[in-house]
Amino acid sequence: MSYWLYYWPSIPGRGEFVRLALEDAGAPYVDVGRDQGATAVAQIMRNGEHFAPPILADESESVSHVAHILAWVSRPLELAPVDARDFRRMHQMQLTVTDFVAEIHDTHHPLGPSLYYDEQKEVAARRSAVFISDRLPLFLDYFERVLTDNPDSGGWAIGHRCTTLDLSLFHVMRGLRYAFPNALAELETPALDDLTRRIARRRRIADYLDSERCIDFNEDGVFRRYPELDRPDR
Ligand SMILES: N[C@@H](CCC(=O)N[C@@H](CS)C(=O)NCC(=O)O)C(=O)O
């Protein structure tokens, strides 16, 4: 069984949450945007079913919204807890990742995606300052607690094995270290750092990160490095 991932070809962005799950599971998939270009991604949104990518399809259906996609595929990819209540908790936390990612995006686009960054730089600086002082520690403390409240799990967020939520936290931490290295350096996130190191060492993830399939972070995606939005260098 193969999957088709529809996502913009030049950024890791939200598509990366889905890509990491497919890569970690060793699932066959076509990265349609990278194979056929952005027009093929725009094409699938014309039928009125999907508003925005990422979209994941198999032979019989297509699904959008990261958290919804991961809820769909995490069981077949064996990246979900077995227990039904744990599954719901995982999905709930994945929706918190969705909220977090929206706030990270809004640091550079507080007035919305239809204006360029240069047209909203001043507001972005104000938004980022509040994000760094209030929201970033709040979200990271929460996910630290998620990990430390599951003490005998081997370091996973839910249950006793790696799930799509752990892979998502990996992507968020990598993205934040790219976008806000100075702000992150001032926060203590030992459990998230340990999770990030362990996931980077997983065989299929390590191979993926080394491969041309993995796109570097850049200033077109969700996680952007604008030094003026980070804490100043010490
Ligand atoms: N809630 C959606 C958000 C999807 C989204 O914002 N996609 C971006 C790319 S990362 C996009 O292309 N949006 C187009 C638009 O908002 O007009 C999800 O979690 O997948």
C-alpha cells in the first residue's frame, strides 16, 4: 500500500510532521510536490474537499490537517499507542502541537499569510517578544511535563513506544532551535532534548535526515530564522 503526500515542494513546514511518520515507519510514499511541482499540490485542492496542504492520500481517500492525518495513519504505521484512551490523549496533545505551530508561524506573520514578512516586521517583532517571554516557555513546560509524567515509558510521550506525537515534538524542537536559538538557549528542556537526540538516532530517521528527501529549514516555511525576532546574542 502506497501513500501520496501533497505538500509545497520547497519547505519542510507542516508537511514534515507527516513525512517523518512515513519515513520512520518505512512506508512507501510519493512526495507529489517534490516529484511533480507545486501545481500538482494546488490541483488536488480544486475539488472543494481540502482547504490547505498537507494532504495525504491512499488508494481510497485523501485527508488534510496534520493532526487528522496522523490520527488516520498512526495505527497502520505502528506509531500509535495500543490503548484507546492513550490514543485519544495522543490526539489531544497533537492538537496542542497544532496550536503551538500556529503561534510559531504567527511570530513572523502576525497580520496573516497574505502580507509579506517585510510588510509586518514591526508587529512581528512585538509578537515574537511576547511569544518568547510568555507562550514559548508555557508550551515547552507543558510538553516537558507530558514526557516526565510518563516516567517508565523509556522517554516517550504516551505509552511505551515512539508515536507520531514524539516525532512531531522532534520536528518542533528542531524547528525552534533553527528559528529561535538564543531564546531556546535560555530555557531548560532536558526531556525534550533527550527525546530529540533519541529520535535523530533512529535508523530510518537518521537515513532520512541525511538524504535529499529532507529539505533544510528556510525563510519560506513555518520555522524561519529572522535574528531580529529572536532574543539578542549574549
Ligand atoms: N490546520 C492545518 C493548517 C494547514 C496550513 O496552514 N497549511 C499551509 C502550509 S503549512 C498552507 O498552505 N496554507 C494555505 C492557506 O492558509 O491559504 C494543518 O494543521 O494541517
